[in-house]
Amino acid sequence: MSRNAEVARQLEAFADLLEADGVEYKPNVYRRAAENVREHPEPIEGLAAEGAEAVERIDGVGDAISGKIVEYVETGEIEELEALREDLPVDMAALTRVEGVGPKTVGKLYDALGITTLDELAEAAENEEIREVRGFGAKTEDNIRENVEFAREAGERERLGDARPLADDLLAYLRDVDAVAEASVAGSIRRWRDTIGDVDVLVASEASERVVDAFVEWPAATDTIEAGEHKASVRADSIRVDLRVVVPEEFGAALQYFTGSKDHNVELRNVAIERDLKMNEYGVFDVSDVDDPDAGQRVGERIAGETEASMYAALDLPLIPSELREGNGEIEAAREGTLPDLIEPGGLRGDLHTHTDWSDGRAELAEMVTAAEARGYDYYAVTDHATGPGMVGDVGLDDEDLREQMDAIDEVRREVDPDLTLLHGVETNIGAGGDLSTDDDLLAELDVVVASPHAALRQDRETATKRLIRAAEHPSVDILGHPTGRRINEREGMELDIERLAAAAADAGTALEINADPARLDLHGDPVRVATEAGAVIAVDTDAHAPDSLDYARYGVHTARRGWCEADDVLNAWDTEALRSFLH
Ligand code: DGT
Ligand code: CA
Ligand code: CA
Ligand code: ZN
């Protein structure tokens, strides 16, 4: 793991503090530099070692910023940043997590009321002190009061998309260690939950201390929280990572146990008890001939534990996929033989919601299409933003732009691999009342229409449900994009009557989206399951704004699996012909 993300965070902290200070323009220069550093393919520490000039090869990084980057990599801090922090000693990350509170607000509230933490912010809102501050009012204060709790919870959990790449890096690192026989993630990250409390990693080894030693030396680990003989915890990229090492014979039992969820395990253990079996992190034991099954952990005759499948088989159950293990009926389904035949990872044949630099994407049309070809997709839809509510500046395309884009698409079609069907679409905006921001005749001409809410996201459940149903019933709309509009850990999004929406969408021949961008995962597992049970088709889309983001597909597919989706339930797991007939 390179240190690019870590350095980018320093620049962002710099930008926030400057903005809080009332500095104009410069904060955005720092933010742009931060983004480019984060995405830069070479490790920043390598460039910094070469010197400031090498760092300046990164777009948007001038001599002021490159100097600070070199200083940070060399000394572990930036003097000027530390001085700003001393002047404004606030928990910026926590405070700005409150929707509607930006760095500027943080600066003003610190100056006026000395607020430094979420608790102090909540208290000031409770005591109606904020409304008295110049530039604030009762409405702002009410908003802050409502949003503080969400921000507090958000601070405790990481997005799957931040934790998973870190976990993958660790697994690759551990698998290279001699003493490691097998390594896997466990816990919520293996169940592909949308947010992760901590990352759990399990290793099979006969030499646990060597594994623990290697683990704390993992380059991405910034500090060691604890290290024992068989387990250890470190922090990496501010995420807690727990390691456990077990002997290979007990790996399956431990993997089953530590994958959870707790609810799943409790229910499963009851199935074991019914059969005179004892099930725990060491295996499944036949205790029918044992006087006191609680005398120890490893009692009676051990009948399973080396593999996870053996644990379930000992209870006469098929292996239950990790995404289903939430204690939501999966054990009953396994007993009755009615577990879904889940869509496979890699089971998508195309992507139906993507962007280019015609709107706010970062890559050209041809680049995005080339990336789609490289993935071996059967079809690929370009759906740039239409102008309308929620689109800032000139990001969105008006009807004329879209017609112009038709010609550009035709041109790319002439070059494209004949195995790839290139579809031209749009992501149009759903207005507050369910109206769309693109002309009806034009929508009818396009191959794919994604309609998404981008503004007015604080409607009540009834209004929001009616709004989306109206959009779903528009004859040209094929997919409702990120239906709730949530952004994980940033804003809650709209509450919807999913069952009613899904039934209406099913009748109208409109699919509901799983937006696979890990900042969204919208819809997520539970509503997806409700939606498919109500008859709706699900589209798993990356909403990619750059070629690399086409990889978000994996988060989407695992989210579909959490929603009990089979391949038939997923529009873009269908072949081109079936897709085409759905789109018509
Ligand atoms: P998280 O980290 O909050 O996103 O959720 P998990 O599910 O990863 O929970 P975590 O990290 O506390 O523990 C990992 C797994 O270990 C959990 O899913 C089930 C198992 N486990 C941990 N503690 C207990 C416990 O006290 N009882 C039971 N039955 N299982 C436990
Ligand atoms: Ca965990
Ligand atoms: Ca844990
Ligand atoms: Zn989009």
C-alpha cells in the first residue's frame, strides 16, 4: 500500500482549515491536489524521496504543495498545518460529517461558541445557542439538531469500499508469508455489509507467532493496538483490523464462527443442540455420549471443523453463502432446500449506468468504452447526466447536447468490438414531483433511460414514494437510479415504501437500481430482497465516472446477493436479446 491516501488526507485537512479561516480559492486548489495525489499511480513516498520536483509531476501540485508533501513524508507532519490545527482545535472530521455543516460553519461556531466536538455541537443546538450566532437561524439549528445523531453513528463505521481494498491488500500480503497456510476475511466484511465496524482476518497456521509478527509489520499498519500469541489488532488507514490465527484443522470452524453474524450463529447453534451436537469455533462435536457437554470447548467426538462446508454438513445443511448469514430466514431456507441460487460474482454481462466527460465523468467516451470491452461485457450503456435539479453549473446535458452525443456514440460504434453492444442513454433527473428533466420525445429515442433523484432528498416517505412511482411509470424510463439518494455516512437519503414502489415498477417494466458505487450501495440488501419479492427487476450499475470504477461491479453483485438475488432477478445478468426486449 502506498501512502497516497494518507498524504491526500493531510492536504484535505489543510483545505478544511483554510476554508474555516475564511480563505477563498486556495482550499479548492488543495482539494484538487489531494484528489490527484490519491489517484496517482506511483507511490507518493517514492516521488517525495526524489524531491519536490518529482512530486510536481502530479497534476495540480505546484511548488507550495509539493514542499508540504515532502515535509510530511520526511518528518511525519506539516508545520503550517499543525499551526492551523492549534488555532482551530476542533474535531473537523466529526463536525463536518453533520449534513449542512461545512468547514466554514465549524470556524464560525468555534469563534462564537467555542464548539470543538459533536457533543458540544449537539448541546449548543439543544440549548438554542446556535440560532443566536450571526448568520445562523432557528432553521439551521433545527437541521443541525436532527443530523447530529446520524453523524455520530456514521463516525463509528467504515464504508465497505474503504475497508475492502485494504483487506485485499492484507490478504495478498499474508498469503506471501511462509507460515501462512490459508487466509480469509471473516466478520461483516465477508458478509459484504455496506458498512464495517472492523475488519476481521483469519489465518490457518502451525506457527502463529510468526504470523502475528508479520501482521504487525504489514506496511499499511500505522499502529499496533495489541499483539498476542494467537491474535493481534492494528490500525491501518484509520480502520481497525483484527487478526486471529488458528491451527489448520480448526480453520473451517473458526471461519464459520467469526464470519457471523451473531444472529446467524445463535440460530445455527440451536440447530446443533437439537441434534445433540455441540458447535463452536473449534468444530462440531457429537456429545450424545458425554455426561457434561459444557465441561470444555473440545468435548465428545469431533465430527467437523476443517472446512466451513463440513460445519454445515454436520448439521445436514448446505453451505450457506456468507452474504445471507444475517439471521433473516436463511437457516430455515437451508433446512427446507429453498436457498436462492445466488447470482455469481462476475455474473454481470454489462453495465447500464455510466458517465463520461460529456458530463461529470473523468474520462472520454472512447476510454470508457475501451474499458468496457476489456471487461468482456456484452453490452454497455453511456448515460451522462441531463441538466436539471441537483446538477451544478454546466455538468448536465441539455436536449441539444444529447442529440449531439448521439452522433459521437455512432462514431464510437463504428470502431467498437462487434461483441459489445453500445447503448446510448441518459441519466435524467427526477424532480420533486416525479417529473423528468429531459424532453419526452428525446427520451423515447434513447436506448436506455435511467431516472434518478439528485435534489429534494428530504421528502417524507409518502411524498417520496409517490414521486418515484410517477417516474417509474413514465413510459421511457427503464431504471430508477440510486432510488433513495443516500450517501453512506454522509446523508440518509429518502425513506421509501419499497414494497409499493417495487410493485409499481414491476407493473411499469422499470428496474430498480443497486448503485454499486460504494459511497451509495443504493438500494442495499434488505430493500433489494423486499423489491424482488414484490416482483421488481434489479439493475446492478456502477455509475462509473472513470474506467477504474467499473470495478465497483463487485460491490454491486455482492449487494445483490445480500438481497437474495438470483441471476434472473438482475437485468444486466440477462443476455443482450432479453435486455433489449426489457428496454422496449
Ligand atoms: P462489525 O465489525 O461491527 O461490522 O460486525 P462483525 O459481524 O464483523 O462483528 P465483530 O467484528 O464484532 O465479530 C466478528 C464475528 O465474530 C461476528 O460476526 C460473530 C463472531 N462473534 C464475535 N463476538 C461474538 C459473540 O460474543 N458471540 C457470538 N455468537 N459471536 C461472536
Ligand atoms: Ca468486524
Ligand atoms: Ca472484530
Ligand atoms: Zn450517475
